[in-house]
Amino acid sequence: MKLDRFRLPLLLAVIVTIATFVRSPAAMARESVPDKPATDLAQNARSAILMDADSGTVIFEKNIHEALPPASITKIMTMLLVMEAIDQGRLKLSDPVQTSEYAASMGGSQIFLEAGEVMTVEEMLKGVALASGNDASVALAEKLAGSEAEFVRMMNDKAKELGMNDTRFVNCNGLPAEGHVSSAHDIAIMSRELLKYEQITKYTGLYQDYLRKDSDKPFWLVNTNKLVRFYHGADGLKTGFTSEAKFCLSATAKRDNLRLIAVVLGEPNTKTRNAEVTRLFDYAFAQYTNVPIINKGDTIGTLKVDKGIQPSLTLVAKQPYSVLLKKGDTGNIRHELVMDGHLKAPVKAGQQIGKLVVYRGNEVIKEFPITSPHSIERAGWWTMFRRSAGHLFLSN
């Protein structure tokens, strides 16, 4: 069949458009997520989420953006800011923390701190992680920020930084307060961030311990999260309960290469809460595996920086990169670094400069944003002259 002169240009345009779509990285940016379960794995929860902690891939979701009172799960953010301060050298585990009258006055779950009593940061952290101490949470907040109000500002700033758009903190411990809300999605996000500090599970994964061991009033700590004792691989994170929030839990468990985060909110009782988190974990561990792509500390690549005072930028993985796949579907995986155009100074620290694209065959299954680890200023004319002169002599 012959094509007339009007149809031929149209056909060629369609072919070009299809070819452009197939080859364009931007057009292939959609992430391929493994099939999600068709049944409700958390029937009694008001909202729930199941996430691969390494890749952030969501396996199961239910009302994940509904803003609800998070109760003591709030303390995940409190622990996150403490661990961040320790990592940055602004706080040490051995630093003394003196209890104020305000901190000692906290009701609900507590480790019964007395005004003026001194414990170390590590001891206070155990009090928060195991016993859900409201008093210990406030004492740590005051130690780090000077006051609970300032600490709450830091909590909300961190929430905004992490993209927790359903969240607003009013206090550091989750005691009932008007407007104090979060969501299953946001709790999973901050839980994932806390787990980047691997030593946190040293505390959240303990089933029992003691405070004031050498005193005449030793205090026995028992973890409020019973899964750390009864579920294989469970090592955190935080329970919560108020009459308004009902029974809540953000839990994590790891087996082999796969670490999971499960969040349930609004459960009717602890038995149901633990049973539904167990069901979520069992499903994922049976169905999925985590495939490492790049390990923490590996070099991702070295990039030329045009007109930068630093001529090149070496990208080192600050975290492991991996993809969640169905078991038996892990072959033919590859990855490549794709830049957002030509890298030209000035470059700001944290500026997205590209993405790590993971393929199964020719299908994009995951994309990770890649940011600059530090700023690179634009080089002055004298630096550029010397650099050009050096290249000129080297070429001869």
C-alpha cells in the first residue's frame, strides 16, 4: 500500500515521538513497584503502612496520609534528633543530663525522674526507647535545645526537611495535645531516618535493662514493644497509646538483606496491634528480597565541574542503595549514574545533580536522587588561567 504525501510526514513524526519516549531517561522515570497484596493485611488498624527500610519502597498501604494522634510514637523524632546530635558531635552518650522540675512533672509513662536527678544521655535514651519515658524525653529535649519549646521547633523543622507534610508536633513525648498529629506515611519516613543511625537498635532492640543499677532504688526497664522478644528479627522501634490514638506501633525487623518498617495506628488493643504487624512482616519476608546496588562508602562516580574552584567532584555513597524485588525475580539488574545536564560551578551542598537509575533489563525499577556532598564555588580568572596553561603545557 502506498502512502500519500500527507500521511508520510505524520507517520514519521509518530515514529520519532515513540523513539524519543523509549530512549529518554525522563520518560522512563516511573518506578516499577512490586505487586502489592490485594487483601487488607491490617484490617483493624485505622491506618497502616509496610515499607522496605533501605529503598523506601511501599509494599502495603492503608489511609497512609490520614493525620492522626501518634501518641508516644512521637518519641521516634525525639530519638532521631538526639542521635543526629551525637553523630555531629554536639552531644555525647556519656554527657550528664540534669532533670528539671518540669521534666520530672510529666505524667503517663515515665522512669520516675526526680527534679535535680542526673543521668547520662545513654541512660535517658534507654528510658525513652524501652520504657517510653515522658520525663526522660523532656529531659533530653531540654539538654539538647535548652527548652522543650525550642526542641519542638527543631522537631517540626526536621519533619519539614524530611517531607513529613501530614505532621505537626506540639510536644516531644506524644502526650495528648490539640493539633499534635502525624500519619502512617510520615512515621515510616522518620523511622527510616532514625534507622540510618545503626546503633539505635542497640537500645530499641533490648527487651529489658536496668537504670540506677548501683543505687538502692534500681529501676527495671521492660520494652513496651514485645515483638523484640517474640518475633524473629524484630529490634525496634516504638509503641504508643492514648485513649484518643488507641494502640499504635512503628516496628522494624531485619532478616538477611531485608529490613522492614511496619506502622499501624488506631488498633483496638495490644494483641491485635502485634498480630497485624506480625502479619505484615510475615507477608513481606515470604514474598520479597532486597538486592544491594551500592554499599555505603562505595564511590558512585567522579564528575567534572566546569569552571569550579574544585575541578572534579567525587561522589561517595553516604547510605546503601538497594532495590526491593519479588523473590526469584532478581536477575539482569544493572545501574547507571545519569546527570542533570552539564555540571557547572557554583554548586551548592545538597543540590540535586543527577540520579542513580536501576534497571531490570531495559525497564527502570528505581531511581535515587544524587546530591552534591558539598559546595563548589566558581573559580576566579587566575585559577582558570593557571588551569588552562597547565593543560596547554601538558598537551605539548
